Amino acid sequence: MHNTSINENCEVYCIHPELVRKAKTKELSDKAVLRLSEIFKTMGDPTRLRIINTLLSGEMCVCDLSFVLGMENSAISHQLRILRDRRIVKLRKDGKIAYYSLDDEHVVSLFNEGLTHIGEQE
């Protein structure tokens, strides 16, 4: 809860050139902003977060994920398609079985950093 007695805005208008210059060198391209926004939006869905969390334990097929998460195969497949389009998960086929895993260590790091930020990881 915010202390409402504190003015959260500057009381005078001033620009700090050294801070502005430093921030300007860190600006992201429009393309990077859009791609990052899509990643965060995709990971912002509770079902997709549960899928990512489950895949932290290793590669699984849709049937395994459906069983673990207590959801229909079609619902899991739909979410996996979205995750795959954003390169959060990857697909490996073995005959007629489709196995999914997290795309790379960046996904694991991003997920774990989020858990650390909310205080859910040791």
C-alpha cells in the first residue's frame, strides 16, 4: 500500500542530461519491444504458466501434460501451439507421438526469475 501523504511526482521540472543520455543508449528497437511484449503476454496466461512449470521436469507428450494438468488434450494442444509459435516450447516427433519441451535455457531462466521475483523459489 502506498503512503498517500508522499508526493510521488517531481515538484519541479528538471532534466538530468547524464541520466537521459545513459537511458537513450539503452533504448530498444520497436521490433524488440513488440517481440518481448508478445513473450510476456504469452507467458501471462495461467494455463501456459502451468504447462511451462510442468515442462521444467522434462519432455512430455500432450497426453502426459493433459493428465498432470487435469485438462483435455485439445485444450493443452491449443496452448502448446501458442507456446510453440513464440518459441517457448519446441516439438519433437517420435513416430506418432509428439513430445514437447522448453525451447531453451532462456525460457527456464525467465520463468525462474519470475518465481524469484515473487518469492516462490528458494
